[in-house]
Amino acid sequence: MRSKFCMTVLLALLIALSQLVWAEEKERVTTLEPIVVVGEKVELFTGKVPEERIDELQPVDIGDLLKKDVEGLGAIRRTGLAFDPILRGLTKDRLSVLVNGGFLYGACANRMDPPTFHITPYGVAGVEVIRGPFDVTRGPGSLGGMINIKMKEPKYYEKLEFHPEIRAGFDGVSNGMKGGLTIQGGKAPFGFNLSYDYKDYDGYKDGNGKRITTDFRQSNFTAGINYFIDKNKKIGFDYMGQRAKDVFYPTLAMDSPKDNMDMVAVNMDLKNLSNTLTRLEARIYSSWVDHMMDNYSKFIYTNPTPTMKMEAPSESRTYGGKIKATLDFMDETDIGVDYYNRWWDIILKRRTLAGVRQADIRAIPDTTITDFGIFAQPKKKFGNFTLTAGARADLVNAEAKAVGATERGYFDTYYGTGTSLNLDKSETNIGCFLRGNYNIIKGVDLYAGVGRGVRTADPRERFRVLLPIPGGKWDIGNPNLKPEASLQYELGNKGKIGKFNYNLSIFHNTIDNYITQFDTGKTFSGQPVMGYKNVDATLYGGELSAGFLVTDKISLLGSASYTWGENKTENKSLPEIMPLQGRLGVRYDDISGKLWAELMGRFVASQHRYDPVVDPGITNGFSTFDLRLGWKLKGNILITAGVENLLNRYYYEHTSKNFAFNQDGYKTTDRIPEPGRNVYMNLTMSF
């Protein structure tokens, strides 16, 4: 309550201060301000999300941002935040997430905390979604693509400058309050950037008016300092931290009373070194995640209550680095090496309701995956045709150090007694691609590519031993999994013709040794046991985004996407495949750039294809509408407001999960719905 009171006071003060600043501006001599070109507003949904768009959408986390603005990208909802992205039917570690070029992994075996959960959108300079395995310089395993999150960096200032920014806002559907402060400045040769954000949200109301227990509190910190050798050369240090408390997960057997993340990095970026070596980049990073899960809160708001008290302290550590050189060979060639070490450990502690301690189980048994990669990516222009190629080799080792008699017994039971378990496994994975771009006429390009990506099985798939809740399922990893290998073909056409622009892409992806869950046909304590195995899979589909500038102020926007996924080995659908969907909208942008408004409709078809092992079932189609607007006052005061789910629809996404317990008026056979009508407002003041 104190935090929400403070947030309310802060918002009121900001509004009052904005009026004072505006009043002062009226008394000053009026000056002409630069005209802002608004034509680029018709290029939404392409996969490049700039800082300006983040301010417009006011997302709760990065997954929420991408779901709102990248066509073809969906998300798995487990609570009020921590949206787990899905792109072209691929999710989890098949979709790499990079933060300033470094890997960040969560610590929960059930992905309460995917990488996008830990990063505040308000410390981000932009997010780029790269579809498919068409970049080998940013790490291994990108079968579906990668999400490249670029944090705000300190800027170069000739003279001493300080630029604070204060922001506050609320979301009505969740009774959610948020606020933050950023200070950027410096004087050559030093520049700095400091940022703090806080969110306090209650459970949201769905379209039927039921409040779902999805409360959370989250703080984020970012700090960066750069030493500028000159404007083209710098050495920097950056830190990101997150603290989350009392995060409730209706779709999981436990909630999270604590989730802490820290990430530090040292980087170097040297440009224009010589005629041969045009750029040299290096980065060393390390991240720590300390995540606690327990089911103590479930005794308060679920029915029936759990039959055993459980807690699971979970830890994840990642460190690594990269050196990349850009050479004046061909037209441009990137070469380099990278490395990461990922460690993960989860201990499941159990007690009966009478307080009798049960044997601990290593849900993730002290696992380590290391990857050393070497890559080269040249580019060559032949008139209007540009050819880019890339290749990388990764030496991978996966090891579990705490597989005791209990854990080994589970593996033997469900994968065969006496099976030779690969508890220390090494692989050599080769990825490559070839991509061509032909400029047909000015502003219009045709591109095509073929790429191979390889992903090693993650610790969750290899070694997890997860106990079920009543009515649930066991989940046992398979240490003998083979790495996934995809072969993807892509064809696309993008262009700007007068006031019209578009981006069309189609793809076909064949994945050998696709890792999927399956029902072992065995039970433990009367409950089914799920395992992991390799199958062959095929995915195909495409995305389209387009925009037309009707007048200098009004633009029409649209997009569509579709993915088909098939388990070829078993002749059934792949899990978590988004249905046919699209957007249609109209946008107004004042020529000065001070005022904008947007009405956007999202239309999603029903989905009858699903994997009964993973997916809850068939999903009905739905449509929703969002109204957003922004007003930039004099004195760099920005007000954004809007209504999401304008018609207060009751609906759920195909990727939504069932409730873990009976709660909030729902049963375990029900799926978690999306929020109902959300009226929100945000205020930002920059100095």
C-alpha cells in the first residue's frame, strides 16, 4: 500500500509540475520547432522496435512489447508478466535472447522467469527480432531466430551535461502503479547512464470481471559508464539488476516470493582503426539469477489446497565473452570467437503437512553447459545484388554433476534400466547460411536465403526431475537427447513505393531431432509421466506487414502471419503453434510530431491443431481493439494514454495454460484468460 500511495503522489506531482512548466513556456518567446517526418510510422510490426515505440506501447516487460508490436510473434502467459516469446512456432531456447550481446538465462525449471522477464523496457534503446538462422555472429542455437535487446548507452558530451527523466503511470485493469527515474550525462571523456524503475501490480480482471491472482512487485536498475577515447572509440562498464517479490503464478504449482538478477559486463568498441580493420568489438559478461519457488501461498487462495509443502531454491549463473573484428575484405567481413558457460541447479525440498521432511530431489542436478564458437560472416556486393554468407562451429559440453541414486532411478525407470546415460556429453555443431538480396528498383528488394542452425538440448530437457501437483504430471528429462538441426529456406520482398511500404516473407523449416515431450505410458503414484525424445518436424508459413500514408497525417496499417507445424514422425501437430492472425488499424500523426493517435484491431482465427501432451486443446477465434494516443507538450513533457481491449472481450490465447489449482472462480480444466478492458495513463518529463 505504501508503494502504491507513493506512486500516486509521484504521478500527481508530475502532472502539477507539467502544468507549471507549460505555464512558463507560454510566457516565453515562441520559437519554431523542427518538423518531424512521420512517414516511418507506417513501418510498424516489422521486428524492429525503437525506443519511441516502447514509450508509445508502455509494455509490462519485453515479451509483452514484442507481442504487441512484432507480427508473427506470440507469447506464453503464466501470470501478469514474464511473457515467454514464440516466433514461427519455436520458443524457449530455440529463440535466443541477447542482452547487449550477452546471454541471460532464468533459473526456474518451469520458466517463471524467461530472459525477457528480467529486463525493464524503459532501459532499452531498441529491440530487434531476427527471424531464422541468418546471423552467425551473435551466438549458437538460433533455430527460430533471436531477440536482440540493446540497452541505453551513455552518450558522448563535449561539455558537462545532466539530463534527468521522471516517469509514472498506472494500469487500471491491474490496479498497477509504476514509476521511474533516469539520469544521463557526462563530460568527455566520460559518459554515464543511470536508471531505476518500479512496478506494483495486483491481479488483473478478465473480460468477465473476475480478478485473477497475478500480483507482482518488480524493481529494475541499470547503470553504465563509458570512457570515450574519441567519438569512435570507447571502453565501457554496464550493470543491470532486477528484484521481484511475491509473484503469483495461477498456471503453476508454486509462486515466487523472490527473484533476483544481476548482470555485469565490460565492453570495448573501436571503430576506424585502419583501412583493413574497420572495427574491433569485445565484451566480457556475467549474470546471476537467484530464484525461489514455494507453494506456501497456494494454501491461502487455492482449492483444494496442496497435499505437501514444497520449496525450490533455484540458481543460474552464466558468464562468457566475444571478440569480433570487422574487416575490409570482400565488402565487409565479420570474424570472431565467442564462449559461454551456463550453470544451473535446483533443489526441491519437501515436507508433509505434518512437517515430516521428505528426501530432497535435484530438479536440475548441478548442470553445466559450455559452448566455444568460432565464426565468419562475409558480405559482397555485385551491382544491385548483395550476397551474405556465414558459418560457425561450436564445441559444446553438457554435464550433470548431482545425479544421485534417486535421480538416476527416475531416468532408468522411464528410459530403460541399464541405459548408458550421457551425463557428460560433448558435441560439435556446425551452422551456416547463404542469403542474397537484389535491389529491383530504388526502395524495392527481393531476398532469399537458406540456413542451417543447430541447438544443443538444454538442461531442462536433459536432466529435469519435476514432481507433479495433484492431478498433474511428472516431467523427466532425457540425458541421451541429440542436438536439433534445422534447415530453413526463406523468400521475401520488401519495399517503399511512394506512400506505400510493405514487407513479405515466407519460410519452410525442416528440423531433424526436434525435441518434444511425450507421454511415457508409465505412471508414478497413479500419475502420468512425461518424457523427452527426438522426432523430425516441419514448419512453414510467413508474415506480411504493410502501411499506406493516406495523407500527411493519416496512415493505414496492417499485418498478418501464419505458421503450420507438424511432428512428421508421429503425424500430429507440433505444440504451441499460433493460429492465423493479423492486425488492421489507422493512425494519426501531427506533422510536428507532438500529437498522435492509433486505433488498432487484432484478429485471431481459431486453432484446431494442437499437441494433446503440451497444449490444453482447441482455441476459439477472437478479435480485440486498442485505442492509444500520445501528446508531447512543451518542455519535453509526454503524456500517453489509451484503452486496451476496448470492447472488454473475454478471451484466451492458444498458448495460454490451464490453472494449476481451482482458484479465482476457475477450475483446473480452464485456461488463463487475457486481461479485460485496461484504461491506462503515463506521464514522462525529460530535462
